[in-house]
Amino acid sequence: MNKSSALVSRLMGLLADYFGMAAALVLLLVIFGRIADNFYSLDTFRTIADQIPDITIIAVGMTFVLIIAGIDLSVGSILALSGAVLGVTLVQYNWPLPLSIAACLGVGLLCGLLNGGLVVAWGLPSFIVTLGMLEIARGATYLVTNSRTVYMSSGLDWVTDYTVFGFSIPFVLAIAIVVLAQLVLSFTVFGRYMIAVGTNEQALRLSGISPSRVKLAVFILSGLLCAVASIIHTARYQANPNNGQGLELQAIAAVVIGGTSLMGGRGSVINTFFGVLIIKVLETGLAQVGAQEPTKRLITGLVIVAAVILDYYRHRLRRSPAGRG
């Protein structure tokens, strides 16, 4: 009975968190629906749906990294390098598509392995390690592509052209990854270990569980998800050596808006998805009302800061006796 009550209480808590993010998203939709003439249109929502798959997949990995109290600044560069390998092997070396995709995924996995390996082997801050990887992977991207865009003709058209029940394949894939990642986080041993690493790494170590393995697995997963996102990104924008620039900031922003703690130990993949939606709705709505790029960045930055402040007070409320009662 106690276990059932605890499970119900946990589910109710998750639903309450989701409701808050959903309410914020609906509020934005209502505001832009009133001030932008053609915001409520199929083209607008299709544009938003086309923009979110790659950033959503990357943000899933970033959520896991932040939960273990780390950070990954290299995601944009890993995406670019993975996409460059996909384009070059497909076009210049005439590899079969499955083999090129395998090489692309392998590059992302290797970059994640290097990030995680350096973090756990020498106890280096993930900020410094991934900052280095950001430069390494970007430089490698320019070398692989010879600083030129690799055009893939129709090799990856199926990624963006085909639909499943009216939704694009990247959108369906992104939703599936979000759901699977949330299930892993909420209902598996690995999910509990991630939260434990971010909450109290020393306590986890004293219980006989290696935090290093958990950290390594999370960084590998982050790199692999970057490679998955690169297939979608490259299908849309070709293998451009400048792909993914600034994507790490967008991913961190979405995760923070979704309420994942920068201090580790707490987060939600579904709320991260809401964070991605909020950012993209905000960008699209501001563009439709004629806001210039500096204004859009200013407002997006203010929203991020407001989300961090709200998360601070929400965390304080939960820790207070009144909040626990």
C-alpha cells in the first residue's frame, strides 16, 4: 500500500510539473495568436515542428548531463563533425547509406567517449573538457569538409520528405526519444543512478556503485544523440562545416527553462521538450510580429533568466517545511 501511494504521489508530482510547463506554452500561444495576424495557421505549426527535432534530441542528452551535475558545450561541434563524416563518406567516397550513417553515429559515440573518459579518468571539470572538444570537433569538421559545404543531392531526402500519420520522420523520432528517455529517467535503475550522481556522488560511491561508469555512459549517450540529430540536421542543411554553431546554448536554454537543475540531481526530459517548444514558439511568434534579431535574442535571454529565478524559488519552496507539508 505504501509503495502504491508513493508511486501515485510521484506521478502526481510529475503531472503537476508538466502542467506548469504546458500552461506557460499555452499562454505564449494565446499571446502570439492575438498579436500576430497569421500565427494560428498550419504553416506556422509545421514550421515549428520542422525546427524542433534536432534541438530536441540534443537537449535530451543535455538533460542527462546536467542531471549528473555536468555540462556539455561540445554538442554543436559534435553534430557538425558527425554530419560532415556522413556527407563526405556518402558523396566523396561513395559509401552505401547504411555504412555512412554507421560512421556518423560512430563519430558521435567516440566524441562522447572522449568527453566522458577525460572527465572520469582525471576528474576534470566537464566545462573545460567539453569546451576543448568544442574546438577540436569544429576544427576536425573544417578539415574533413575542406571548409566547404558537401552537397548530398537526394541521398537523405527521405529523412525530411516522408511522413508518419502526417508527421515528419524527424518529429516522430524526436518524440519517441523524449518518451523513452523520460521512462529511463523515471523508472529504471540507471535513471536513479543519474539522479544520485547529481545529488550526492560520494554517497553513491560509498554504497558500492561507481559514479564514473554512470558519468561515462551519460557523456557517450550525449555524443550519440548528437550524431542522431546530425542526420536530421544534415538532411535539411547539407554537410555545412558551420552547422550547429550556438546549438549548445539553445540546448542548455531549453533544459534550464524545463526546470532541470544546474546543480544536478533533478530534471525532466518531457519538461525539456516543453522548453524547446517554448523557445521555438517564442522565436516564431517574435519573427511574425516583425521583431529584429537583437530583440528576439534579448527577449529569449530574459525568458531564460526568469526561468532560472522561478526554478530557484520553486526549489526553495519544496525544501521549506511548508512546501514539504
